[in-house]
Amino acid sequence: MTVLTAKLTALPPSTHPFAEVVQRLEAGGSMLPDSPENLMQIIGIYKAYAVPMDFYWRDLLYIAERVFLNPLPAFKYFPSQEYLDLPNSYAGETADLRIWRGEAGAHPELLEFMEKGETRRMPKLLHHLWHDRINMEFAEACMDAMFWHQGMGGRFYDYLESDTYKANADRAIKAYFKGNPLMLGLHKLFPEMFLEQVRKLSYYANLGLFWEVMAPVFFEMSDIYDEGGFSGVPAAMDFLVNGIFAVAGRPIYHHVYINGECLEIIPKSEGFTWLYEAALPYVEAVFYRTAPFRGTKSYNAQAGQVPADQADFHYGILYADVFPVGSAGIPPTLLMQDMVHFLPPYLKEIYLQHRRGEEDQLIQLGITFQRSMYNVTSAVIQALRAALFYPLDDPDPEHLLANRRFFESQMDRFLRPEARLRDVQTQDYR
Amino acid sequence: MLLLLLLLPLAAALAMIVAPPGRWPRRLALVIPGLQLLLMVRMAVQPAADLRLEWLPQLGLDFHLGQDGLSLPLVGLTALLTLMAVAATSLETPRQRLFFSLVLITNLGLQGALLARNGLLFVIAFELILVPTTLLIAIWGHERSRQAAIRYLLFGAVSGVVLLAAVLALDLLNANGFSLAYDDMATAVLPEGSKVWILGLLVLAFGLKLPAVPLHGWQPLAYSEASSPVAMLLAGAVSKLGAYGLLRFGVGFMGDTWEAWAPLIAVAGTAGAVYGALNAIAQTDMRRLVAYSSLGHMGLLLLALAAATPLSLQGAVAQVLAHGVISSLLFCVVGLIEAKTGTTEIAELSGLLNPLRGLPFTLGMFLLALIAAAGLPGMVGFVAELVVFQGSWTVFPLPTLGCLFASGLTAVYAIRLFNRVGFGKLDNAKAFYPATTWGERLPALVLSALVLVGGLWPPLTLGWSESVTATLARHQPLIASLPAPSILQELPS
């Protein structure tokens, strides 16, 4: 409150169309209004998101490190027990930095679901074919978005074009296809073919390592909320900001295990870190950009519905129309279906009370997810402000003005009509 | 049994006055047509004997009721559509007792006209329908419902007066003596010069009721401004009385003069079919689109009546039944869409097929009704249209081709409408539509089931009237020389 008063006296009110949101950010708040229901919704969905995310990161690393260049990766969504037991670096007794107080292995609810699904106990393959499973297709869509959108800051993408990377990848390709003259011959004939696939696999590793951090963060937030620990949306956002800074330096790498040998395609020594090489590109690619949904909506590029410049893409969750969720070909549908299995009871209760209740739960859930991602984006914006600009209670009005310009420039990205920032300001948007 | 069919709605309509408010009026209104349906099934199995009571002999008015293959299916259709219209009526409808009593009086008028075996009794029943339906349009309709009701009343009143004149002329000029009994009217000996204009009066009276182009001035407005249950009754049952009248009085009583008017009726039918279809394509409102679609399909009916072959007349009865069900289904579904979205403007709707937030089930039934109206095989509309075209082709080949073309246009506006309303994106600002409940879907579901059953089992629409239409047909020898259509070979004798 002291901070807010000091700032309000130091600067005249913002004239930005989202002045109210700017003011909230300047007061250390989130883009999402602070209300008990918003807090309940975002924490509830973090929990529901974290359980499938616990599977996503394990399987992404499994694909990047073990499945690797398998030409027929029919079982890539069946991670080995080793990867299900893989200790999370930020949970459990052995963690370097214990963010979540729970165990380091796969989450118990995840293991239970993998065994029985929503149907009944049956062979894994039948669960898979029945889509009674965690859908990795969404995780791969996020990875594709990160891989496809370039120039989002950091050095990671440029490194994939470096000679060092090419040499490391070439060594891994040759080791993987050792004794397979057909594949080695193909590699000789088309040297870029497998290399491009390895680049993609490096993004599998990148995203897997990013989510390895986020899953325990969300689990811990859920536990704190259950214990009555968060006073409001800004407190939840602060937890995220602190988490971002705590793990910002976490290395991003790509190792591959071939015949028991670990080959380093992107060694940890390259110094790629979690915040700049994974978190920020992820937010930019997945929250802001992504690509038009394939399947139900035909975007007409000639009519300018698909921008020529990838930086102008605005199909991410912060802009997404979640109404088509449930329709075929909409990737977030699979995410919503993944989350619906793990909804906490209080969130289910909210959905039953509004709109069509259980019938359109996936869409209500999608809108909650949108709200929660506005909160995560707020945390990223606040973290960037803290890293690049000035404290919110800085006594120098020039510094406060610089902060405001930063916030306003961030809000400019939501002036587009399809941005949902306006919508999430009210509780009626469900 | 025949008397019971009329006493039930009459007693219920009167009982509405003392019925407690709440759900009782609706329950009562549901029970009556349900009982009528049971009676109709009983009558189909065991035909009821004629009921003849003297009423005003000095006026030639007998209370004479009877059933045959022409009236029985329409009695069933009327009962069914009354039941569906009541079931489709919102629980929030204001002044329910008055609403349902007017619906039941309409039902009484329709059943009375269909069962009547006396010309004047028919006219009385025919006129009885006008007042309750006018009130139903005016009180429970949309923004321009009063204007629609006045126009409907004027056209209806003219139709009634013209009909009365025609019926009286038919009997006053009868050389066999004045009698309003159907049997006597069918064998009336009329002066040669008067036959054409008496038939002209009948065509005008029933053409106004049907309605036939260019006598349709009341129809698009009335159908689009009436509430959905009322539009279901108007399009599905009330307008069909026009077709019944043309068949009973025109083809039946004035058969030897029918050929004088038949070419003109056939041309009017074709023009109506094309005009209705083209107007339907141009509409921006779903209600008006369905209204013009209905008008177009009346054109096919007129063509079949004009041809007056056994097959075409059988097709006409089938078309009456098929179109009764299809048009009711269309208005029922449009009403559901309006209740949930608050609009029937095509431009304001899109993405209703969205599985979670749209109305996919309702749109599915809408698609079913549209493709049935377009005459897709497997649907009840196909059976009726096929027989109409087969029956009419030999007599009026060019008008038949015209109607075939118009029938093809049905697919154009059906696809156009469905594409705009069903596909695309739901509007984020507006599309917080509530879902339809099973109770709300039930009337449309029953009608959809009939659309399918009637398509897969043609005797449901064709089997009732075979013997009657064969008797009425004017071109029996011509048709007899052609190979029998396979569809008829499967019909029960």
C-alpha cells in the first residue's frame, strides 16, 4: 500500500487503454484482477496442469534422449520406467533446490491415472488407442511452436546452426545408426535431413527441462493454497517471480544415450540457462505466437489472416479463442482433456455452477487456463522488469517512468482485438 | 369414437377456464392430442362407423362425421402436430391457459373439418380455425405479429366467405336438389356454365388457405411472426386443410371440371415452387427462409393435385404428411435456436455445430429436416416428391421439370443456411448460449424420427390413401397404360 501511494504521487495516471492494468502492475500486481475466485481458478488449474506436465517433461526428455532418431517412433509416448522414476531436480529429498515438498518421482495421481485411466485397468496400448491417456500431442505442439518461431532472444537457436552443434549432432547420428548402412547412406546423401531432426529433438530437451521446473512450482503453489497460504493473486504471482529467479540459471542441454554411452549434443558447458533459453522463448512462442489451429478453421493467408512475419503471429493462449476447444484438430483440446482428469474438487464445483456445467467443462477450463497464463505472463513481465529496469518503490520518478513505459509497451501487445486481456478482467468471461 | 375426437379438445378447451394455473393446462393440452392419436390408431385398425345427427335440416346442416383414407392420416397428423406444438411450447409462455385452449380449439376445428361429411359442417369447422389461430399469432408472436395476424385474418376471412359461396352454389344449383351431404355433393348435377366458376371459387378458397402463389400474401409474415409452436401448427396442419379441401371438393366433387383449371394450377404450382425456393435463398432470417421453403413445397403439392393421376394424388397426400412433419420440425428447431441464441438472423449466427458451446444436436436435427425438405433418399420428403414427380410427369412434363428444378434449389438454401449457421467460429462476444435440454429436444426428436421412419418405410405416408386417391383420379386410363412404379408394388393392398 505504501508503495502504491508513493508511486501514484510520483507519476500522473497512465493514459494507456489498459491504464488500470498498468496501474496494477506498477503496484506489484498481476494483469489478472485480484479476486478470491481468480485465485481459486488459477491455483486449481496450476494443479491440474502440473500433473500432466509431470508426464510431459519426462516423456519429452525420453524422446530427446532415448527415442532419438528412431525412424518408426511408434512407442515414443510410452516412456520407460527409468524416466517415470527420474528424480525431478526441484522436488524430493535429493533436489538441489527443493521447490516442491513432494517426492521426486512421477506424481502419484499421474501414476494412478496411467494405470487405470478414466476407463479401467487394461493394457497400456489400449489406453493409448482409446485416448485414455496423457496426450503428448499438445506438448509436441508447444515444442513445434518454439522450434518454428525463431528470433525470440537468447542464443539457443543460433547455436543449432553452429559448427560445434553440427559436429556433435553428426557424431550422435553416426553413433545411433552405426551398423545401419541404409540410414547412414541416407545421412550421407542428405546431410541436413537427420540434422534438422536432431535440432527438433534439442527443442524436445529444451522444453522438457523447462517443464521439469514448472511442474514442482505449480504443485507447491497448489499445496500452499490448500494450506491457506496465498492472500491473493499478486501473492501467487510473487511466488512465480521468486521461482523464476531461483531457477533462472538452471542449465539447458541436450544429451543423448546411445548403447549406454552419453553423447552431449548441447553440453551444459555451453552455458544455456533456463530463463533466457527456455522460459522466455517458451512464453513468446506458446503464450503469444504459436500458429493458427489446424483442422476446423481455415485461415486464408491471401486475405491477410496469417501474417507474413512470424513475430506478428498472435494465436497463443493469451489471444486464443477457446470456444472451438472440443472440436477436432484443436491442439489445446488435448491439453484441456489432460487437465480435466486432475481438477481439484473446488474447481469442478465452480464449473458445475456456471454456463453448461459439466457439458462445456473443457471450455470453462480453457478460459481458466487463459486466466492462469495471464498470471504467469504477469510474473514473467515483473521478472523482466526486475531484471532490466527498476524496483517498483524506486524513489526516482525517471525510473518509475521507465518502468511504466516497459509495462505500457507490454500492454501494447494486448491492444489487438483478439487479445483476451479485456475479457479476463471480468468474471463473466467463462 | 368420431365424436370423441371432437369432444376431447372441446371439453379440454373449456376445462382450461377452470384449470388451476401452473403445469396443469400444459398437461391437459398434452393428454388430449395424445388420446386423439390413440383413437386414430384404433380407427386405422377398426374403422369407425359414420355418425349422423340431424342439426338444422332446414339449412341442410347435418352433424355428419366419417372417416376414409383421405381424412384419417390427416387426423393423425393434426393430433401429432398438436401434441408436438404443445410439447414445444416454452414453460415460460405467458397466459398458458388461454394459449392452450386456443390451440385445442384450433385442433377441434381441424379435426371437425377433416371428419365432416357435410359441406356446411366443413365450412363451420373451417371458419372455426380462423379466430384462435389469429389470436395465437397476434398475442404470442414476434414484433410484427399484429400486422401478421390482421393480414392472416383478412386472407382467412376471404377464404371462408368464398368457400361458403362455393359450397352453397354447389348445392343450390344442384339439379338433384339441395343437399350438403358429401355423397350428394359428389354426385351433384350442375349447369355446365356454372361448374367452372364454382370450381374457381373452391380453388380460390383453398388456394388462399394453402397458400398457393399468388394467393400467399399472408404466409411469409404469419409464419415468421408467429411463435414456433403456432408456426408448427400453421405450416404443418392448418395449411394442409387447403390441400385437403382441393382434393376433397375440387378433385372429388368437381372432378369432371378439374381439367379446366388443372393447367393453371400446375403452372401456379411450378411458379410457387420456384418463387418459394428463390425467395428462400435470398432470406437473411431463418424463420422467413423456412416460411418461403414451405411456400415452395406447396407448389409441388399443387402440381400433384393438378395432374390428378392416381399416383400424383397419392403423392399429394404423402406430400401433405411429409411436409407437415418436415415443416413442423423446421419451425420447432428454429424456435429452439431462437430460444437459446435470441435471434434467427442468419448473419448473427455461426459455429452452432461447436460440440461444447454450440447447439450441435439441434443443428443436427435442423440438417436432417433441411435435407428431408430437399428430398434426399432415405427421408420422408424423398418418398413424397418421387411419387409426385412420377405421377405428374405424364400429364404436365414441363411443370414437373420446373418443380424438379425448384426441389433442387432446396439443397442450395439448405447448404447455404447450414454453412453459415453451423460452421465457422462462435462469436466470442455473444455465444454464451445455454444448452438445450432433452425435454426441449423431445418434440424435434420425435419429428426427426418420423422423417427417417417415413423415408425408410414409404407405406407410412403412401399406404393410407391409395384406394381413395385411385377413385378420385381423373387420369386413370392414362396412368394405367404405364408400368406400375415399383414403390407401389410394395404397398399393402
